[in-house]
Amino acid sequence: MFTFLYRLCAALVLCTLLLLSSCQKFTEVSAPQNLILSDDVFTSDATANSAVAGLYSQLMRPHLYFANSGLSIFPALSADELYNTAPNENFDPVRSNDIPSSQIGVLSWFWNSAFQTIYQCNALLEGFSKQNRLTPSIQQQLRGEALFVRAFSYFYLVNLFGDLPLPISTDYRVNAVLPRIPVANIYEQIVTDLEAAIEDLPAQQINSTRTRPNKWAAQALLARVYLYLGRWEDAVTATSGIIDNNDFILGTNLESVFLIGSKETVWQLALAGSSNSTSQAVQFIPSSASTRPTFSTTASLWQSFETGDNRASAWLKTAIIGGETYHYPFKYKQRTGTTTTEYNIVFRLAELYLIRAEALAMQQQPEPALEDLNKVHTRAGLAPLASLTGETLLNAIEKERFVELFTEWGHRWFDLKRTGRSDAVLGPLKGASWQSSDVLYPVPLEELQRNVYLQQNPGY
């Protein structure tokens, strides 16, 4: 396991490292003496708060790990959003949907990173369950944050890999031999965690930058979970609570959607370390006018933008290098600079409108569904859609999610999988390299070798 360094006071770093430092992967933790979270962490509100803040540092580890742009880049390569413009040992197998289980980079960046975060959450939750000196209201909030982050991590793991081991404690003897359990059971735990988090977390913003999740962040994730589970009424209820909240506003200026102070943001992750730029900006924007971008949008995505769609000009840029035209993502615009203007936005209001639109459409309520769809559609400068029902309406919502949420958090990859449309959409585009089992990534080979109770996904 990697060593995590948080920007905490020296005393807190020492006790936190007792939890976070290990030379082994989460599913093969050894004797727990170097994984014990010191009781000192729970002796004051300040130290406990700093320990929970460390969860977000873990999520935003440098490079392309998990929540730090990895989920925005690799699933986009797997789907029909992006292609890498030059050969790359990490990008090529993802783009061709032929990831070897021995792939050390990408798979470990998702599987290992997420499970390490889950371990941290479990250790914190165990500490909060014991007798301690924390102010009850602070303890409740911090417990809610740990539950939320655990649910967040499991949500992405289950959508990337399918069936999973489900460690919910720090007992190394149990965790080392956990088998994979069905997706439905993982979702049960996610819903349980989020419902508890919503009860624990305050409705008001915890900080002005919205980088700590509150009740509405947990409810946003729960709304997405309900959509994925086909719980349409629950999805409508969950999204309506956020949409009707005046704290969140769907702005009209596309250029400001991804700025730190955007009122559309429900939750965002602050940048880690000394960086002033998001990983998305660094990865997507070329370093100079003569440099070829690392990634370009596919023809499938580029051609999905209608004439007059302002998102094509506000959120994409064009570069012509060596006579070749590349369209690259430009949602995050600050590649360099001394002042931070953008954070990593996780949940924003536009997605909530589109979740509610789909949930309403699935309940045969086309008029309110179309109203929600048009909130996002017309914000892009397009004329309102009219007289859509049934499959036509659902197809319009799918397309709107494609052009609104592209290269954000794996939305397109997961949308095609959850709606059963991966074969129809990706089969013709990917050709012979595509097989239906590609909708799941392989379990890392090293994890299978460590734990004989784990089974590999089909097709690998």
C-alpha cells in the first residue's frame, strides 16, 4: 500500500500514518500493528476532522488515480468519447477494450486506490463507534463523511468491475479471504451507507468551496444510484430535493460552469499538493499551440453536437497539427497559473435534471421529463425540444447526457452499460476488438494471486 502524506500538523501525521502506511494491498493486509488508527485521533474535534480531510487527499492522489481524473479519462477511452493520439501502454489497451489482467497501471489505479480509501473509511467508522471525546455534532458529521466516501468508492468499483469483495471492517483476517459478492449486494451496502450519511450530514455547506460533502452531495449520489437501480420514484424524490434547493442554480454562462464558485456545483474535490490546475486541464490541454493534444474526441462525440450547441465551442477546443484536426476537451481551462480557479467537480445540477428527466420518462411522464431535459438543452443555446415521448424521449435524454457530461466521471461508459446499449453502440465502432464482456474491467491478476477466493470476470 502506498504511503499517504497529508498536510496536517506533525502530531497528526504520525498517528494517521499508523493507519495509512503499509507495504501490501488492502485485500492482503498483514498483521495490523502498522494499520491501527491511534486513539489520539479521536481525542479532539480538530484531529478527527483532519483525519477525515485526509480521505479527500487520498481521492486526489497525483497522476491518474481513481478520482483524480482517472475516472474521467479511462472510461471515456473505453466508450466512444476519446482516443489517445499517440501510442501509450496505459491508454492503448483501454481504448481497444483489451485490458490484460496483468496491467499494473490502470487496474491498480482503480482497484487498489479505491480499496485503500475504503480501508481508511472503515478505520474511521470504527473509531467513531467507540467511546471518544468528540463533540457529538462533529462526530456525527465526520461519520457521515466517512460513510459517503465509502459509498462513493464502492459505487465506482462496482460499475467498473461488477461483483466485488465487500470489506466493511479493518479485520485483516477476514478481509484477506473475502470472495466477490453479487452487484446487488454491493448496491445494498451503498444505499445503506448513503441513507445513513444523509441523516448524519448537515444540510448547510460545510465550507464555502463545497469541497466537503454535505447532505445534498450524499443525496446526489443516492439519486444516481436509484437511477442505476431503476428505482424511478426514489430517483425523482432525491433529485427534486436538490433541484428545489435555492443553494444550487443552473447558470446560463457555460464558461463559468467549472469555476470554483459555480452555483451549479453540489460537490467538488480540492486540488492536492501545490498544484493550481486540475488533472483534466493538464491532461487534455496541449502544452503549446504546436503540440498535439494527448487526447481527442471521437467522431461519434464531435458529430453528436447539433449546430448552434454552445457546448461545442465553450467546452471543446480545436487544434490542427501536421494537417490533422483534433478536438480536445476544454471544460477545465487552466493548465498553468499561480492562482487556482478550478477544482474537480464531482456532482453538478445539470446531471440531477437529467437523472430526473430519465426517471420521469421511465414512469410515462413525458411532459415534466421534457421540461427537465430542456433546462439543460436550452442552456446550451438550442431551441426547446417538443412532443417527445417513449423511446424517442429516452434517446434524446441519452444524447443530452452524452454531450453535457462527456469526459466526466465515466458517465457515458456507465450509461451504455446500465441501459444495455454497449453492444449496439460500441460494437460497430470498436469492431473485432469488442466483446460483450468488455463492459467490465478485469480484476487485477495480482489480487487473484493473493486471494484464491476471488474469481476473474468473464472474457479475461
